[in-house]
Amino acid sequence: MALPVGSKAPDFTLKTKTPAGLQDVTLSNNFGKRNTVLLFFPLAFTGVCTKEMCDVTAGLNAYRDLNADVIGISVDSPFAQEAWAQKEKIGITLVSDLNKTVARAYGVLLDDLLGLGSVSARAAFVIDKQGIIRYSEQTPSPKELPNFEAIKKVLADLG
């Protein structure tokens, strides 16, 4: 079960792959500066995940205007994520939760998806500048997208 609104967001440092190489992304680096939208998704190179990340990329300026960073998290390796991002022109930061510790900490690790093993559920969290979860949603199935209008409303209310 996804962590509820009002909870302290578990901090993490995960790897992302950039042209400069592997880099760390730490959630708490945003604390005191900007809000953060965490988007957990099951697997790179799949239809619904590609649609979600491409749609968010297309609207990335709206999140920036709401003083929010967007971070996508999956259990894929940072190398697979980079190849997928290049292929699909995904512009948000993608981080690798290869050990599944962050999905577990946020309560969104699925035990098994289609016989492929454990992956993160499709879930969305808005974390404010103080590190408190202000929006929490795990979709009923991995085929359903989060409510992005509700996410943007929470961000707008946070100011």
C-alpha cells in the first residue's frame, strides 16, 4: 500500500545515466528549494510507460512553472533507461531502483507482474519542499495512468 499523504517521504539516492556517465540523484537535494513529483513505473520500453513518460515530457514546462522537479523511477538499469529515453525522447530524469529498495520504502512494489518478477507499481507522489508527501496515488492496475490534473492542482496549491 502506497505511503499516505502527510507521511515523511523516504529519502533516497539513486543512479541516473547521462552523457557524462552515471550520476547520483538524491531526493533531499530538492528540500527547501522545490517540490518533487515522483513517478514510479513498472518497466521501460513498454507501451503504457512510454506513453506516460512521453506525455509528461511534453508537458514538462507546466511542472517547472509549478516549481517542481519530475523524477521517474523504475527497476530497470540506468543503461536501459538511458537507451529508452534516447529512443523515445524522454526528457525527465529517470533513476534506477534496481535493488527495489525505494519502491519498497514507498509501499509500491508489486510482487510479480506477468510472471516477470517484482517491479514497481504505477504510482505518483508529490513531495513538498519540506519532504512531506502531499499527494499519493497507486493506480488500480499498471495499465492505468495517474491523475495528472490532481497532481498539478496539488502543486499549484503548494505554490
